[in-house]
Amino acid sequence: MRLCVFFLPLLLLSWPSELIGAPDDSVTVTVEVVVPPETPSDARIFWAGSLNRWDPGHEGTGFHPQDFSKELTDAGDDVWRLSITAPRGAEERYNYTRGSIFRVEEEPDYTYPELRSVTFDDDKTVRDTVAVWRDIPPEGLAERWPVVALEPADLTLTREGRDMSESGGILGTIDGPIMEHSDEEVALHSLPEGLSDPAVYAQRLAHLSSSYLLFAAFEGEDGEWDVYVDRDRDQHLVTDDHILTIPSDTASVEWAGTVSLREREAAIAHSDSVEITLRHVPEIPEAIANQFEEGVPIFAISTPMYHRIGEVNGHEFGVSVQMGSVFSNFFFLTVDRDGSGSADIGSGSDEVVMIDRNQMHRREQYFLAPTFELGGDTWEVVSIDPLGSEMRLRPAEPGDAPVAIRKDEPAPDWDATTVDGRSISSADLRGSYVLLDFWGSWCAPCIDALPKLADVYERFGGERFELVGFAYESEASLTRAMERHEEITWPQVLDDQGDYGEQFAVRGYPTYYLVDPDGIVVASGSELRGESLVETLERFLE
């Protein structure tokens, strides 16, 4: 589960070739924007559109184009200006934001306006008007749109009963496809005497430049690997930096240690150090192993999450983010609804709202208006400080908050068209047991599960049982996956924008639900993974 979530934002990128550096035949469009008088004097206003993946303020690093995300400048008299160069003929949709991960431009009645569009046909100037900023309360309503202070706290997050208060994932090598960095940030300038040609790994500690912790693995003549960590983070390794030895490819060994944080990193973490666990994983799914140079050791790394607590009208909620990220990119907003002392962040739970900027990228607009219920009131998140110090809320309509997908309760109704053009729906499948598989070909555990799913489909498929896949990826990617994995013979629905995943509260891949002939959810989670899948189906179908 966690590995898939970790890789998702990077493996789903798909850039039109014409955006990777504008060709000679390009034009420049200048936008002049009239903004509301209440716009703060220190505002940062951005053009957000498909040229820059709807990403305010992203100047371009790693996989991203370098030229299309620029901040507007204040030209005076409530007018802001920006010039954008793009290939001639490009047709782009866009809106304006003040740096929030949520769309903040609105109509005077506080509804979303239609997205603007521009064609880069000739050099020209386009004049726009922003009527209202969504996160600035109307006159007289400031008290109803509270700015909530978020204080550091210890929170317990769980998924299917397992503690998820820390974040886990695969540690990336600096020359692999899952890193975003400059060479200088991750260069090792000296090595222990007698050692050379290491495999170098990097873990980001905070969303700051040069905020990396470096590991290096050296292969000995006897096939052992010696692993070092740059403890003082000066990009120089010494003998005392040795942390563990991997005696063989099949050995599972680990190291746990504390790493000091620099001043700005400590301000984000509200701590002067972090505890990290590094574990060699000798058995790894092929889809992950293929991301690494053949023969190098592969490590799983566990790092702490940063947690905050806010309070509205005497009721508390939690906000948590993975180390190395910022709250304005991704966070879990949690409410301990059952008073258990922890919040369930797994699929199907109503104790969590997951805010992920990549959802906005996939829909190509700032569509998120995350809502949650607290103490009988429904609130919408309209902005959050990148470091998690405060959050702006405003009242939302009841019923907008997420609904749990629970066992022994009805599953949501759905209808879809499969990739081969066949109409399919929950109503069509009444009278049969239906296994819903939310997956993606980028997700290693999803791919590992395919042979087992093929076995149960062959064994149980028929009038009493159907299996339906909802693939969270591009159409081209799904097509390639089905060509490669010929065992996929059950219906597949393209869920490229995550609509079905959102409807079923999917917060990690793969996610499975078993729905009975009356449309009731009768099994989910671990009951439908590995050998438990067959046992569960036998219980209902034999």
C-alpha cells in the first residue's frame, strides 16, 4: 500500500513533447489582470494552467518544464502583469491563484467561474478580471471564516489496525527516476580511504533546497555491501559513518539512528533531530527493482510524519504530512470520530480527508474544495500555510464531507464504460458477487496480485461472480499494461481522473471491496489480499 502511494506522484507524469523546451516557432502572450481591491499588499499571484500543470509558483525542477510557471508582477492600480512564451498554436486553459494549492478565484456570488482559455497564435496582450478571492471572507463574515492555528502534536494514524504514524517508502538512488535534485545537492565530495564507486541514495528531510540525507553502499570483493550515512551532512564520508553490513543478497538487516536537523529544517519539524530506520529488502516486486541499477541493494526507509492539531468551536482535528514534503502539497486531515485515540487513514474511512496536489494535476484545474464534518458543522479548507502553522476554513454545505465505505452497508452505485466500450454498472451486476479492484500498473503490489486475481476469475467467474478493475492511470498506460499482462481478462474501467476512486474513498493502491448480490459491502482490505482472497471468496461462493 504505502509503496504505491509513495511512487504515484512521479510515475504518472506524462508530458507533451512540445512542452519540453519551446521550439523556435513560439509566441508570447502578456496577461494583465485586474484584481479585487481587498487583495493583500503582499500577495503573490500566479497564472495556473496546463502549461505548468496548474501548479502555482513551480519554477520547474526535475521532470517539470522550466519556463511556464511565473509569478505576476504588480503593475499598479490593482493591475498585475505576466508574459508567457509557448509554442505557436498552443491552446491552454488557465485561472489565477495566490499561491494556494486550492483554486481561489471566484465569481461575486462565490461560485467557481469557467476556466479561461488562450491561444498562442500571435504576440498579444490579454486582459482579465478576478472578481473575488475565495479565501478572503466577505465584509462582516470574517468570524465565520476562521483562521485556525495548527500546533505541533503527537497523533496516531492507523490503516487496518496498523500504526501509520510514520511514513515508509523505498529509498531512491540519486541516478534513478524517482529523484528531483541538482547534481551538486547530492554529490559526495570525499569517501573513506580505499572505497570507490558507491551506489548513492538520498532522502529529502525537508522541502528545502539541499535538504538531503545521503547514504552510500560499497560492494566488497566477497559480495558484501558496506553502508555509510553522511551523519554530519557535509557531503563527505568518513570511516565512522559506517552503519551496517549486508552479508548477502538475501540478508534482511536494518539500522535505526537519529539525524540532526539544520535550523530551517528544525523549524518545520519542531524538533532538532529525526529518527530514521533503514532496512535492506532482499525481496522486492519486479516493478520496483526495475527502477534500480542491477545488483545494487534496495532499501526501505521509515521516517516520521509531522503532525499538527487544530480546534474549531471546541472540537479538535489533526493535520499530518510526510517528512520532506510541505502541507501545501499533500496532507491528511483527520478526525477521531469513534474516540479510539487514533484516526483511520485507510481506504473507506470517514476519519480522513487526503489532500493531494497531484489530484489537481490530473484534472488540470484547481478543483479541490476539501470538506470535513466536525461537531455537527461542515467546513471547507480554503488555504493552509506551507509549514502547517495555520489553516483558513469557511462554512460548507452539509453532505459535502466524505462518507465512509463500511462493511455490511450498501456500496455506492456506479456506472461506467469499459476500455473495450462495454457499458457496465452496479445495477447490471445485481444478483452477483462483485470484486472491485482499484489498481494501477505503476503499483508494484497491484501487479504482484494479478496472477491471483486471474486464478480466482477463472475459478469463480460466471453468473455468480464478477471482477471489475478501476485503473488509476492514463489510457495509454493501461493499454500497455493489458498488452503486457495477458492474464487480465476481466472488465477494466479507466479511472484516469480518480472519480471512481474518490467515490469509493480509495486512499492507497490496491484497494479491494467485495459487494454481495444485494449491493452490500461484505469484505474489504486484508480479507481480499494474498491467500485471504481465495479463503474469503470460498466462504461466500462455495
